[in-house]
Amino acid sequence: RTNTVSSAKASQNRTNGRGGSGSGNGNDVDGYDEQLVVVPHAGVDMLSRVHRPIGCVACVGPYRTGKSLLLSRFLRDSKSFQLGPTLEGCTRGIWISTSAIVQPGSSGCTFLLDCEGTGDPLEGSETSNARIALTCILISSVFLYNNTGRPDRSSLQFLGYLNTVRRRLPLHTTHPTPGGQQSPSPSPLSLTLTQSSNRRNFPAFLWVFRDFFLQLPKRRDTGKQYTLGEYMTERILVPSNRGRQDEQEDAVVDALLNDFRSFDVLSIGYPKKKHHHGGGTIGDVPFDADELSTLDSVPWADFDDEFRTQVEHTIAVALAKTAPFRLGGDGDTSNGNDDDAADLGPVAHGPLYAAWCHRVVELVNSEDVIPDLPDLQQRLMQSIADDKVAAAIRSYSDRMNRWLDECSVYDDDVDGGRDGMVIAADMVAD
């Protein structure tokens, strides 16, 4: 069984979490203020010890919609992330898997982030939802949005936090001044991420509709049935142009289609179980209420074939879109090569990725507008490099001083002896 640990939290560290750090050892936050807190000695510390490229799949969406079960199946164990039989959500803040997925032919590790569900009347708020979503956008390779229901405009309601995310990450285009210089000014759609340097730092967006069973309509012109992705992008995710009341929904639509690296839609039907009789399988039947509340205890082989196939397909698509996280790239696609890795910055191994996670929590908890992401990441990398160089210089100087203390050739009383060697050591260090 793969345990989970809490890498960040919005209210308090759960004391009944499966494994992980939820033991109440001084990690509880009194006076819930909707800020994220990096739990000591937990997920981020674990990442700092992974000296491989890191990628993350973050699963977000409304509470009690099966996010934890779906993520657990990435690790082929339905109990990897905690499930519960009540209306109360099981996940608080952001939890990370302590096992990673290493895909064939890759040296990188893919971790899974299980996030607190939105819409829980007992926990959370719009502020905490937006902070969790922004954190996932800034640290994940794939933003997997999991919800139940049918594909219509009402399905956008739980994505309203994308408007808050946009306000925290505003962009400006440049326009020529009379003197020929470029000066920043707001773009006509001031909340739209129009610059590739920031859009390329956003993860792929994968929308998964759960318990989906309705038949999609046919096109009126050709009679050919829509795919779910076509129906969403051509019929649902279009500007409504119906006045101010729909402006927020239109902004969410624009965010989905323009802010993320890619946009895909998949569906997973309602789970059923295989019905066995006389030593054979004679069909699929619905789970009863008790079984539905404890799906993590149902053997995976007992789920119907269609459900398992759809889950496995979702996992395959998500992993195919999970690239190693990169920091500090300008994302310039003006050369026509959208896949030029050099434009996206260096791959983040565990220690660098963990440092970025700490920085992200600081940024998300502030009320300030977050400045240019590549510049922030480049400054973080420069700071880490400077610290390593300073540590190397200190180590070198200490070794030289110990050598001088033990060397009988150089005498402090002789002109140019020890002092000259120390100066020489400082010159080498410089």
C-alpha cells in the first residue's frame, strides 16, 4: 500500500489520515485563516531528496466526486489515497503520493497530488479554493479536473476560481509609443494570458466527467455524432454574449481555452460490478449503497470492463501529458517551434522543485499580484546557485585553514606565511 503525506494544507493537518504526517505532532493550525502551510517533514521534504526530474498530476474538482479513487488507480491500489463513506470530504489541503510513477524510457518521477474538494459546506471557501487551484497550476504538469454531471454551462460553476487565478497573474501587452519605444499597457481583454512566456508555464488541462452515461447528440449538418471534446469546445465553451450576468462564465471559458498548455475532455461512466453466477460472469449490475461507500475495498477485477477501460485510458492520457517540470524558461515560441525545450527552461530535479514549492506557497498566501513567473523562477535558481557557491567557498576555506594549522612548513610568525596562504586561498575561491 502506498501511503500519502500532506504537502500543504488549507485548514489543519488531518489526524486520521492514512499514513503520512497526520499525527497531530505540532502541525495543526489554530485559527483557520485560509492560508496554505507546508507541513514539516512531509511531502516537500520528501521531494527534496529525489534527485530526478519531477512531474506532478494534480487532481482537483468538487468534493465527493471520486478524485481520490481515480488517483489511487494511477498507483494500481484503490487504497493509496483515503476515501470515506460520508458526505464529509476526506482530503484537506494538498496531499502527495509517497510513491512515484516512472514511465518506460524516462528517468523522471511522476507524483500525484490529491486536492481538497470544492463546494464542501463544512470546509473551505472561495479564497481557499482559489489558493489551492493556483498552487496546483504553479507546481503541476497536468491539472486534472474531475467532476460529475453533464457537459453544460452549469458545469463551469466550480471553476470560478480561475478568474481569481487570472487576477493574481495579470499580463500586459506592449504597444509602440510615439517615440518608437515599447511601453506596457493593458490588453483589451486584460485578464487573458496572451503572452506565451506565461501560458507555457501553465499545465495541461484534462477535464474528466465522472458517472457520464448520456449519449452525445449528432451534428445537424453531417449527422455525425459529436465526440465529448468536440461537444465541449464547439457547443459549451463558447462566449454566451448574453450580458453582464455571464461575463464570469465567459472568462472561465477563455481561461480554459487560452491559459493552459492544452485542453482535453474525457469521460468515465458509472461504475458497476461483475455479476458472477455458477463460476462464471453473466453480466454487470449496479453496486449497492454499502459497496458504493467503500469502493476502495472492492477488488479492481470486480469492476465492470467498461469502467476499468475508461479509467485506464484516463490514466494513460494524463501520464502522456506529464512532462518533467521546468523552471525559468521564457517560453518564446516566436521561432515557430512550440516544443523547443530550451525555451521552457531547465528540468527541475527534486531539490529545485521542492524549493519552488516553498516559494509558491509564499506567493499564493500573499494578497499581491504575482509578477512574471519565469523571472521569479530564474531568481530562485540564481539564489540556490549562489548559496551552493558560498557553501563551497566556506568548505574550501575551512579545509585550507585546517591544512595550514597542521602544516609545519608555514609559520604564523614568518612574514607572508599563514596570512599569505589565506589570501591565496581566498583568491582561488574567488
